[in-house]
Amino acid sequence: MTDVDQALTSRKEFEANLVSRALKDDTFRQQLLDDPRNVLQQELGATLPADVEVKVVEEAPNTVYLVLPPKEAGSTELSDADLEPVAGGTGVLTLSCSFFSCTC
């Protein structure tokens, strides 16, 4: 696993933990919505650089958000192991939220 892959995995796990906690704790959820920068700094135990903006968006039942990474973060190549499951045009993609589910 490359350093980029490891950093992305760590970030995904961190975000998943925040979302899980917000689903269970209404006070924490509201804090994330009201002051996400401060909550992240507390959870990380570190001060974010002044030029880093933090946004938290609460999805609505009829809205889907897709967050694109910066171009430089998305420029890594997939390994042969990553490509193997979808070789030959087969594979499963599952997206879900309260109104949208697709298997193709």
C-alpha cells in the first residue's frame, strides 16, 4: 500500500467514525454542522492550517452529493490487483442512499 493509499484509507476511516458518531449523538451532529472546523481540530488533537476550510453538509432525501478529490490526489494509478475484479467489463458498483440504489 502506498503512502497515498494509506492516507486515503486513514481519512476514510476517520470520516466514517465521525459520521457514525454523528448518527448516534444529536449534540455531536449539531456541533459538526455549526462549527466543523473546531470539531475536527478537537477530534484530531491538532490545529488545522488557517487556509484549510471545513464544510459539513447534511444530505436531504432528494439530493446526492459527490465529492471530487483535488486532481493531484486522483492521479494515482490502479494496481493490477485493483483492476483484476473488473477486468473484462464485469464488476459490481453499489451506490445507495435513501432513494438511490444501483447495481451495474
